[in-house]
Amino acid sequence: MQPLRHLNDMEDLWGMRSAGALIDLPSTGVSVLRWTRTTGGPFEFNVATSPDIMLFSMVLLPMEACSRVDDSVIWDGPIRGGSVRLIDSRSIEYTGFESPSPFDLLHIHFSLDELRLAARRFGVDFEDFQPNDGPLYRDDSIGRQLGAQFVAALDADGPAGRMYADGIAQSLVAHLLHNYGRVTGPLQSAGPDGLQAAFEHVERHPHETLSVARLARVADMSEFHFARRFKQRYGLTPHAHLVAARLRLAKADLAFSDKNILQIAMDCGFSDSSHLARLFRKMEGVTPQRYRQALQQ
């Protein structure tokens, strides 16, 4: 549950090759990985958690497992095929499991910040996840259906599989918000066009030169009140939202196009390739070129 900088890092943690992986899907930042073990025998997996990375785990086939969080055993016994588990890593340091049986697991990693941004793009004010007062492994029919679609996307080749998975990831986000999240209601408009209009204007035109003054005019507000209220509502400054939108666009270009890094930088609103590389490395932990190479492996 560490940030997914590189597929090889995750495979080293598991001590096995993944059965399929789609890393950093453009619209949501979701990463999907499948871990399949066809033989029995002792197996142990432990990993340090990251406070922003959540995990939606799907058990595709029945298995035996002893699951741990920090020093506590939270499950020991059989798990039914089709069960799901949402792991909120903010209050734990380590998680893992032991299993004597074969297993087939689908792990969907996502950033809580990215989930909040995705909700806001649809005008939904997502607060947090609800406490899990039910069984650790849940029966989630919609989650199972989405998991089956992710498996199909993992089996597809090239950009088509990523495009298919990206659409499924958006459906998963909606499912998580509706069934697992505390949604406080629709975002309120700030005026005739409002903060939401300014937010969406950035989403639609990230490649353009968008100053605070221009976005304030879209929202029909003074610059001072616009910047303050934008930060209050969305949890980030207008400039940070613009940079995030440009980076999402750049990630899509790196995944789906043959354009060189300079052309991607210019098309996505960055001043040059060095500007893109600096911000990309700060946010993703790797250079744009290394990110593209990882997708092609």
C-alpha cells in the first residue's frame, strides 16, 4: 500500500510477478493489480502503509488467510470468493496476510485526495469513509461486477485496455462514494457561474493560461474572495488544481500518444519539458520518461 511509483517495486514486495497491472489510470489516478498464486504452501506478505493510499481488495477465488494490521490479527480463516475489503491506512502502519492456499486477488489502489477531487468534479462534497461496523470481508455485488470488468481490462492489450479500465475506475469511484463514503451533499454554487464553474473550467482547459484573475471572473467573484473560498471548498489552491489537471493530461498523453516529452509539455500548458519534468517528479516520484517506460513494461 505504498505509493505506486513502479510496478517492479510492488512485485518485489510480493516476491512474485503480477498477473496483470494498470498503473495510474488518467481520470482517477486509480491503479489496478492482480495477484494470482496457483500453488499451496506457506506465503506471507507484509507492507508499510502510506497515509494517503487506500486499498479496495477483492478476493476473486475462495482462500484461507490470516490477516494482520500492525500487531493484531483481524481475520483468521476462510474467505469466500467475491468478498471485498476496504483498507483505510491512515491509522495503521503495517498490513499483511499469511496464506497456505492458492489465491487470486484484485487490488485497487487509490489516493484519498484523488477521490475527493473526482467527487468534486461531479459536484459532490465527499467528506470521508464511513467506519466499517460490519464484517471485515463484505458481500458487495456491484464491487464483484466491477472487479470482473477490471479482470477483463487487464486481459486486454495496449491502450484499449487502459481506456476500458479508466471508465470502470470512474464507476468504482461512484460506487465507493455512494456505498462507503460520507457525502455531505451537493456543492453549493458561489454565484451565477460559481466556484464549481471555475473548477470545471480548469478541468476542461488545463492547457490554457489560467490566472487567478481569469478564474475569478468565471466564478463572478473578486480575486481575494475567489482564492480563499476555492481553497476552503476544494482543499487546494486554484494554481494547485491547475497543476494537477495538467499532470493528469500529461499522464494520459504519456500513456496513449507517441508525442515526445517537449510536445506533451507544451500541449499540456507547461512552459517547457524541464517545467513538466520538475513538477511530474515532485508529484509522481519519477520522470515523465521513466513513467512512460514503466507503462510499456
